Amino acid sequence: MSEHRRKPPQPQGGGRAAARRAAQQPQGRRSAQARDVSTGSPTDPYGEGRPYGGRAEARRAAQRRGRRRAADGAAGAGGHGGGRRGGGGAAYEGGRGRGGGRPGKKRLIDYPRYGKYGWRRWVPSWKLVTGLFLGFMASLMGAATVAYAMVEVPKPDEAATAQNNVYYWADDKQMAATGGEVNRQIIGIENIPDDMQNAVISAENKTFREDPGIDPMGIARALFNMARGGETQGGSTITQQYVKNNRLNNQAQTLDRKFKELFISIKVGNEVDKPGIMAGYLNTSYFGRGAYGIQAAARTYYGKDAKDLTTSECAFLASLLKGSTYYDPAGSPEIDPKATAKANTERAVKRWSWILGEMEKDRHISAAQKNEALTKFPMPKPPTKQAKLGGQIGYLVDLAKAYVINNTDITAEDLSKGGYEIHTTFDRSKVFALEKAVKKVYDEHIDPEKRPETDTHVQFGGASVDPQTGAIVAIYGGTDATKHFTNNADQTGAQVGSTFKPFVLAAAMTEGVRNPRKGPDQGAADRRIIDPDTAIYNGKNKLKIKNYDGTVWHDENGKEWLQVNDDDASYKNINLREAMIHSANSPFVQLGMDVGIPQVREAAVKAGLRESSLAKGNVPSFSIGISDPSAIRMAGAYATFAANGEQREPFSVKEVKQKGSTVYKHEDTAKRAFSTAVSSNLTDVLVDVVEKGTGKKARIPGRPVAGKTGTTDGNKSAWFVGYTPQLSTAIDMYRLDDDANNKNRKFEEMFGTGGRDKIHGSSFPSEIWNSYMSVALDGQPVKEFPEPESLDAEPIWGGGAESPKPTPSVTESESPSASPSTSPSGSPEPSKDPKPGNSCGPLDWDCNPDTGGQTGGGDSTGTDSGGTDSGGGGDDSGGTTEGTTSPTPVTGGNGNGNGNGNGGGGWFGGVDG
């Protein structure tokens, strides 16, 4: 056998040491020894007996040891070779690799770890972790150094230069230019009181005078939140706020802007002293009401220079830096309904007192100074508007501004800097037509000097919406935006009364009434859809309201609810169409309980009302309008019915541009709120309200009009909301002192207002609606409402109404009457307060067994809702009615003329929920 194929000798004794010595000897010597060992005596004292199995077994054992060493990852190849060429212990040592040593430990990064098994091989050592961390920090510091060297500090005031915002009418003609010429005046630090500086430091950045311009922990927290998509968070120092306000154009909370702000803040902190940073911050911060800087704020809120501010006033102005929308006591409900004057005042007082306390803790003021300041809150002056924003223009600008803030990424601060073109939806001719209609009624009927007890603080509000787009084409916010600060077209707190009833009817036609024999959680199969013509309800005055299952409803005090109708009018069983025509309360209150107040609330929201404006709690009166949505929202919700069930959000801005580029554009997004069957039937009912019922003053000759009147309990507000296929308009009226300093603001009764005994929705609001809509629709084509579709509903009797009993057959008279009646029969109308024991059936609405005719239902005044205007004589709403079988006439109301049997027409006047 050739030398290079001869296998190494197997050791006979000495174990691993002998094997190692044999492996280290020259090849020739090892061969000789191998020969000697192989021929020696088995009993040689220096050797050991050959293991059982001989060379093959030794070779296999060496191979197993070699494989274990290979699995270690240190020198698998050497171990394999040693296992094949060596024997016994020599093969094991060979597993460590040729040339000796442990090559695994010579790696720069010992990972996976040498000499470890299982999961331990994959756990990095502390040396590796430390090394990687130090390397990462070194890289980060290097990158930060490069970034710091490369960033440039922008010049001051470039981003803070004010420009005008230009507002445009719907026809793109200029309406107003405002916003940029705010009262800004840069003043030196010597003119900023120490108390103002210290108030800001105590409230926002206690370490301002010592910190390097940044708060690393605050920045890290903000970056972490933004990186994971969370809400941006504070932690910015006064220096960072100054950089954001004065040096950066981009106000978006992005990672890029945060990094830029960080390095610029560090540079500014190194290059600008602390007094300069404080002056820059207070000269560029936004304090609300269009005031940029502390001097503008002092003039705006207190009418004085900044240097003359008191400690208490400084603490209040510092509180505004947290957000003037929520801390200005004047309120900003047009931006957020939660930012009312009352809520803002409470927030401002709380933060003002807290800041004074922090100033004492930080030893900026003494305890005596704090206590003196806390004796009285420094209430600022009411807001004022520029003369060019007088009349309706100021309300329009405020509404458009609020829309931009709430629906785009543009903030109030951005708008105050100016430079935006805001194209609104307002139609100039319609705005002035609405203002003229309100002014006409006010001038002709409201006289505070003649009737100071009833005609003071009378307010009107209105809004008009295009049903096909949702565009707000006109509003009436009040007499003058520079004198009357509340926008009456927005939410004022005035309850809507019976104008809410269409939502109850819509819910009943959509969801149906519940089965009294089923539980409260009922599916569609357990409800019955109603049809306004076949659903009969009890119209009794002081009707005892019940739950859907027939049990009597009780309030939290255990009292029952007895629902009254307007003017205590009482009706027999009446279908829901007639109940809507005459605005009977009892049927709709019970209907709401049968459907479910949550379902009624849902229908109102689907139509377009904000849930926040709806009364809380599932009380019976919810169905007759104890909620207080705005005129804009009511017009928008009725516009959903005008669009045959398609709902669109009312909007006032169609496009916003900046430097010629479009930054916002409105997109039409209609959604199906109600089926066409529900909407067409509801519209058909509301058409009858205008043609036959309480809304007759809103009729426009030659045009179909649908609408509903509303008067609230206590006569504290009155509404009319109506629509044509092209336009939906809401008008409201109430008495309320809107002085922002009046802490006891409350709605006052309108009995006697305008010389009327009582104000109904059918009076002044209907007159204004008719006057405005006649002009607004002039020249437009006449469009018809869709025909009502089938609802596939079964007759329903609710509220205690009984289904009619079968009429027995009548035996034909043997001889006809010799003298047939010559008086025509009256139109079918419900009777009022029928006497017990009458023989009329539950559906015989035109029956009055005691008189043979009908009782008029006109208003007692005989002028507004009864008498000559909407009631008049026996034909409309009162007068003396003459029965067809009884020779004794029955008096109904104070109307004039002889009813000749038609006095029941008096039902159509004066009865308004």
C-alpha cells in the first residue's frame, strides 16, 4: 500500500496524550511506532489492550466525535478530516482543525456565539450589545453634527408677515378682504411686563432661562407618538414655539418639520439670548380674535398697551396661548359647538387661577400678590368687528372661516396670517333678500319703545340650503355683525318645537312601530311600517302617554305624562296626516314612544341634524322638539326630504386657494338617508300642511311648497321650515339678550310680542319665509315633487284609538224624506271634546251628535291664526257654525261670519304645536 494511503496507527496506550505525541512526530517515526505497536506483545506493560471491535470501531468513534466538533461550528472541516485520518484520541484532537488553535474565537463579531449550544448561541453577549450601542450613538452624533452644520436659520418675520384673506361670493365676485391686516405691533422686551414673561414661563416652560432651547425627552415623546400615528404631543420649549411661530412656514406636525425645528431651535438657542427669544415668542404668538403678539392682545382684550397689563391680566392672556378657541370667554361656537361662552369662561377661570398658583410656586409673585389677583377674574372686553364686516358680511365671513378651520388642514393661526382666497357658496341676491324680509317684519311689527316688556331682545335667524348640492346660499345672522355678535343662523339654543315631528314620522315609516307583545329588542319582523293615511292615533288633549307595551310611562319622580295640545285643542281618533296638518301633539308623542326614541333620534341624525344638538334622554317630549339644532341644520335636514331622501352636509366654502394653488376643493358626497317611498310620502304630508293646515301663510301661488310650523312650550321660540324642490329654508324667532356679559341669559316668553297674543310658527316666521322664498325663486322654473310611492303598510290604531266596528246593515226606509236637507255637508274634520255617550264611531271625524255640525278650532284672537287671516269666518278657522240637523248654531272661536255648516274649517288655523 502506498504511503499516502496508509492510515495512521491506532494508539495502544496512553490515551489522548499518547495520541497527541504521535500526531506531533514526523511521519516516518509515526509509521515505525505504528509498526512496533502492531507487533508488540498484548501483555506489554506500556500498552493497553486493543478495544473490542478493532480499528473499525475506533474509526467510527472518532468519526462521531468529529461530527460533534463540526456541529460546534468552530472547525468542522478539520474535525471531519481528523476523524477520517486519525484514530482514537488523535482523531478527536484533529477535530479542532489542522494547524491547531480555535479559529471561531478569531471572528470580529462572535455571532452566533462560539462555544454555546441551543438558544444560548443566539443571545448576543454584553460586549456585542455595548459595541453596537456605542457604534449607533457615534453614527447618530455624527449625523446630528452634519445636520446641525447644514441647517440654516430662516430670517425672522418672513413667515409671520400678515396678508389679507379675500372672501368671494358664489359668483366669484369679491365679498370681503380681511384677516391679514390684524393689529400686529412688534415691541421690545422692555415693554413686556415681567409678570407676562413669568406667567408664560410658569405655564409652559419652567426651565426656559436655563435650558439649551430644547427638551430632549419632550421631543422624543412627540416623535414616538407621530411615528406610530398617534396624537402629536407637547414638550416643546418656548424657544421651539418661537421657532415654529417666527421661523418656519410649514406648520404641519410631521417628522421632517420636527427634525428641522429641533436643529433650528438649537442654533437659535446658541445665537439668540433669552430676552430676545422671549420677546420674539410673545410678539408672534396668536392670542385669538385676530391678535398676533402681546401688544395686539392687550389692545384687543383690554384696550391698553402691553406695558400697562396687571398681573391678573397677564395670567389670563397666558392662558389664551393654550388655545383661544376654548379659553376666550366670548366663545367660539361657530368653530366648535363645545366652545360656548359659558364653557370657555369656566375653562379660562380655571387655567388663570392655576397659572397664578404656579407663578407663586416658582417665586415670581408673592402669596399676597396671588391672593389679590384672585379676588376678581379680569373679564376681557366683548369682541368687535371691523366696520367693513357690518351687516350680514361679518356673519358670512365667520361662517366660512369656521368651515375652513373645521374641514381643512388650515388652522385659525394660518388664516390670521392671511394669503388665502376663500370662495364661498353665498348668493349675494339671496342673502340681501333674506335680510330684507326679516327687516320688513321687524320694522312693521316689533316696537321695543312702544312695548318694552314684550318686544325687547327679539331675535330672528334664518338659513337657506340648496337640496341638490348642500350649498348654504343665504343666512340671516342678526341685525349687524358688529353689534350683535351671535350668529343666529348657527346654534343658539332655541328649541325647534313641532318642526321636529317630520323626523318622528320618517322614523315610523322607516322602522315601524313595535309589537306590544314582543320584547324591546325587536327585529324588522316584529315591527309594522306605518302609512300616514292608515295609521290612526288618539288626538285627545291631556292624553296619558304609555310605553310601547301599553304600560303607563312615568318620569324619574314616578309621575305620569299627560300630553297637551296647543291651545288645549282635543281631537278624536285622527290619522297621522291630519295630525301633522293641525300639529296635534298627542299622536306624535305616543307615536314616538311606539317607534322608540332612539329610532327617532337616529332618523333626525340621518336627515342631517347633529347628535350633539339633540336632547338627551328618552323622554316622551323628545318627539315634539325639545332639541335645539341650528337654522342651518334644520334647513339642511329638510333639504334631505326635498332631495327625495338623499342627504348632503351643508357647506359654505367650495374652494380655497393660496398663492394661486388650490389647497381645498369641496366634493359632493350624497348618501341615501331615507327610501324614496318614505321621503315622497313625508313630502306629500308636508305639502298638505301648507295647503290646508298651519303653514298656509307660506303658500307661494303656482309653486308646490312643503313645510312645517313649530312653537315651543311656554311660547319661547317659533319656527317655520319649508322647501321646494330647489330650495330649503328655515326661519326662527325668539327673545334672548345676547350680551356676552349677561351671565343670566335665558329665553323669554313671547306672549304679546308684536302685538300678538301668542307667537306661532304660522305667524311671523311663515311671513318671513314666504317673502324671502318668493324673491329667491323668482324666475326659476316650477318643479313638482315626486308622487308618493306605496309604503305597503297595514292600518294601525295607536294611543288608545280603536279600530272601527262593522257597520250594521241599514233597512231601507219605506218612504223617502219629503223634505231633503238643502245644506251641504261639512268637510270631514275631527270633533273637539265630544261629550260622553255620543253615538259617533271612532273614525267619524265629522260627527258631532250634539250639534249636528262641527266646532270651529280657530285661535281666540281671530286675527293671526284664526279670524280673517288664516281662519276667518266659518270657512277658515272659527266663526259661527251652523249644523245641518240642529237649529242651534255652535260658536267656534271668535272669527267673523256665518260658517253655514263649514265651521270645522277652523281646524286649519291657530292650532300649532
